[in-house]
Amino acid sequence: MTLLLKDLLDKNKAWAARTEARTPGFFTRLRNQQSPQYLWIGCADSRVPASEIVDLLPGELFVHRNVANVVVHSDLNCLSVVQFAVDQLMVKHIIVVGHYGCGGVRAALHDTRVGLTDNWLRHVQDVRDRHTAWLKTLDGDEQRLDALCELNVLEQALNVCKTTVVQDAWIRGQGVVVHGWVYGLHDGLLKDLSITATGWSEVDTAYEKALSALRARYADTATKST
Ligand code: CO
């Protein structure tokens, strides 16, 4: 369906009216404060709309999205979102959400040149290169892509744990839990990759356990398909 820009404004009016009719005073209450419990770090892909997938309302989910849900130690944009979410909003959970069939991850996997973005996707290629021996054992490009989408979530969740913001929060004793999920474009479902860390001492173990579970899942698939 092709929409004119004016259609978007009309749809917005209708949505605002519907929301207000369902919950009178909804927008007035949100005007002065937000108190989301969750920070979502996801892909910019239009098929992965954060709040909609988890059925949350405005005010309930703080969101940062970029191509291929990458968390880079020197990316002031992402770091600022994490800092604001943790220090000001006191979110309880930070969730890195990848998705299967990610175009950015696909380009990184196959060294496809897409332009300026190649430099950003270099971070995903670093993930690929770190796991290249294991990825080569998988059967077929689609399985390798699925696996790299998942590996990228684990690595980026690990990067969240290593930020000064999260480190400092843990040192203060502030309860922040880091998670990694992956979303299926084909069925609309989220899967927890079980890299769940509530403190620095858990990070290495959480990563290793999640990585082992990931590899075991793909080993199962390979066995079943042969
Ligand atoms: Co994507």
C-alpha cells in the first residue's frame, strides 16, 4: 500500500483520538514524565517496530535503533541513550534485540558493499571473523546468516555490559539486567538467547553459556537435516 505523506498525518490524528478515547487523559499523563522499565536496542529495520512487537504503550519502552543493532564503545549516540536510560530513567532491563534475515548482517556476512554503511557493518564482520571457524561448519548460507544474527546479539549484549555506564551502575548496586533476544520476521516471535547478566561477575559465564546453547541448537538442526 502506498501512502501519501498526508495520509500519515491523518492516520496519526485517528490514532491519537482512538488512544485518548480508550484511556481518557492518556497524553496529559505522559506529558510530564516517562518511566519506562526497559531499554530496547534493536535494528532500524522497518519490520521490527520495537513497542509494537512487545505490545507496549508510549512511555513504556525506551528505544535505540541502528543498522544491525550494533553497540560500539565509541558511539556517542548509543552510549548517550544507554546513559540516559540507566542514570536518569533507571530502567531495569536493557535488551539487545537482533532479528533473523537482517540485511545488515547479511551484507556483513557476504562482504557485500552497500556504501558508507560498510564501515558500520565492519563491527558485524568483526563478530563474523571471531566465530568464523564455527560458522564454516554450518550447512548453507541461510543457516550461517541465522547464526550470525544470533552471534551478533550475544556480542553486542556483551558490549552493553562493558560500557562504563552499566559497569558504574553495577558498582553502585543499581539493578540493571542485560539481555539478548532475537526476533523472527517469519512468525513475529521473540526468542531469549539467555545471555542474561545482572552483574559484572556473571558476564563471562552468561556469554559462554549462551554461546554453548547457541552452538548446540545449530548442531541439533544440522543432525536433524542429515
Ligand atoms: Co536488521
